Amino acid sequence: MILNLLGKLCDAVACGDTSGYKGYCLDLASATHNLPGATPLWIVLETGVAADYGNSDETYQFHISGGTGTDGTDINAGEKIFDETPAIAGNDARLATAGAYIIRRTLDIGYRALRYLQLKYTQAGTSNAITVDLNLSIWPPRTDYNIQVTDSGVGLP
């Protein structure tokens, strides 16, 4: 698989009132070939459709899980959570704003040892509803105000 085409693991995945695995389970060993010195992969979890906070008790928690086995859909062996958010209230700016980042960082090298990667979701509250996107990329994601410069042709005088 070509790294710049990894794309979305979750594409507008509705989480709602059902906890558990969401989106696709990616085989990182096949995707990256475990190349030494390979380009870092960025993992980006963002809000697609803003969270519901109508009853003022909804919380949302996201886990990026790795594992050694899969049943073809979900991780079913050797699960380890490398990255997770705390339980976030639905009125938090990261969840209440469509397109806001929930997690944005490079992928830990430990995931490659576990082989499989997937998003896991836990909710609490009366009427949870949110849609998220989970992306892998070889490029750093934009900053909140689109001011990040990662490459420039401008040199020193």
C-alpha cells in the first residue's frame, strides 16, 4: 500500500450510544512494510458532525488501539491502547465543532509491533450522538488556524 493513500480508517463514522470498535482495522505491517527509518505516520481524529449535548450529561471517550490479531473486522487478540482521550463532555470545543481535532500526533512506533490499528469508542450519558473521521497521513495535519509551515523554499540570506 502506498503511504500517501492510506487515508481514512473512519469516514464519517457515527458513534452514538454504542460503545466498541469503530471504522476499519488496518494492518500496519502490510501498509508500512516495517521499513527502518520510514516516514512517521500522523494519526488524526477529528469531529465530522458535532456531538450532542442536549441532556448535559453526554461524555465521549476515544481510544486508539493496537492488537496482534483480527477477526477480519475488529481487533480480537493482544489489544493494547496507546492513545486515549479522557471522557470529554459533549460541549467541549473539540467535540462541539465540526472539523475540530480530537487527537493529532505522530503514530507511536509501538503500534507497528502490534500490527493492527483501530479506533475504539466509549460513551456515557442519555443521548450520545457524534460522527468522527480517523485519518493516517505521512504529512502533518494543519494547525487550528492553518498557520503551520512544514516546508519552505526560503533560505538564509
